[in-house]
Amino acid sequence: MELITTDDFEWLSHLINVYQMDQNESVRLEGLCCISSLVDACHSLIPFLLNSRLPEVLALEFQTVDTTLTELHHIAIKLLTKIYSTDRPPPLNHFEFFDWNFFMKIIGHLKEHPSEILDYMVNFSYLIPEGIDNAVVLALESNPCPLLGQLLVKVVNEEISDRRLKFFIDIVEHGALYKELFYENDLDVLSHVVARELGNSEVVQIRSRCMECIARLAEIGHCDRMVREAVENFDLDEELRSRTLAVINRHLP
């Protein structure tokens, strides 16, 4: 790692060049695996990769995707997930090559690599700024995939994160799309998971995001007394608390 930083990332740039230019598939795969391993060992490389040409080069790999993803595609998705794990905003041109068409293609392979593709979609969606259409959500609208809804509820139940909750909110805010992605029972489960976390979490950002989720779930009728009790004890945003309680009380006897 010390060699890379003192040489101004020249070695990493060389690996990117090898990946982009070499015609030997096995050499390109090894180069990509090496970059991925370096990121695992040194997260400070992520800003460099985010602003390099690597994301665009990886996006181009998916233009010719056939019926199955290759090992190279699989490694590329996992590496992109790491690159977009940052809170730094990516260059705006990233939203041009990771567009609706790109996400349409990888959604079609969700059954093959469910966790990897979901994680990438969650991370990328999180970084889309206001004023730019969410290509992930638009792709889901064109190609609704109930498996994604099941997976999202499952991973939120296993471990709540701000990014996963925001992804759910982005979907619910997109009209009736949620009806095509989530089963009613799964939304009930999600409401309980989020309500429990609202009461238990000590992280302000997580509690705030849980409350946002509950507000959206209440608006579509997924709330009960357990959810109401959690909202009653929420103390970070009185306006949102009162508004959400009013919605919940309209649904409960």
C-alpha cells in the first residue's frame, strides 16, 4: 500500500490500463481481481477509482451481456459495489453510462447473483443526486422483479443500513411500483423490523431513516399497534412523528 500511495497511484493506473487494453481474458480477469483485492486492503483507494476511467470501462463490459454473466462480470459488479460504497458523489458522467439500459440488463441476472447485484443497486442508487432520474428505479419500473423485493426485505431483516432503507423509500416514492415488487406480508414484516430498530438503535441517522420508512409504510396501510408505539416514542422530529401518528390512527381502530 505504501508503494502505491508514494508513487501517486501509478501502479493502480497500470492495472487499469492492463484491464482495459489487454486482449487476453484471463489476464484481464486477474488484473480486475488484483484491483478488487487492493481495495479490500486499502479503502483509501476508492476515491481514486471513483474518479478514474475504470467505472466507465466496467460499464462497457455489460453492453454485450448474453444469457449468463461471466466470472469477469461477477467480479466487476462486486468491485463496483465497493467503489460506490463511498459517500463521495461520483462524477456526473457516471449517471450516463450506468443508465436505465445498464440496470435493465443486470436485473435480468438477479437470480444468478442476487446479493451482489442488490448490493450494487443499493449503493449506486444512494449516490444519485436530486435532479437526476434514478436509473435503478426506472429499470425496475420497466422490468418489475418481485425477487428484488423479497431480497431487500430479507437483508434489511438481517442488518438494517441507511442505504438499504433509502433504497426502499426511493421505490415507495415512485408511485405504485412497490405493489409490483413487494408482497403484502413482506411489507408487514418490514414494518415490524423497522419499528423495532426505531426503538433500539442508538444511531441518529438510522433512527431518522427508520421513521421515514414507517411514514411511507403507514401511508400505504402497513402499520399496527407495535408500529404506533414505536412512533409514539420517537423524539427526533416532532412534526414527522405527529403526521405519521395521524396516518396510523386512521388505519387502526
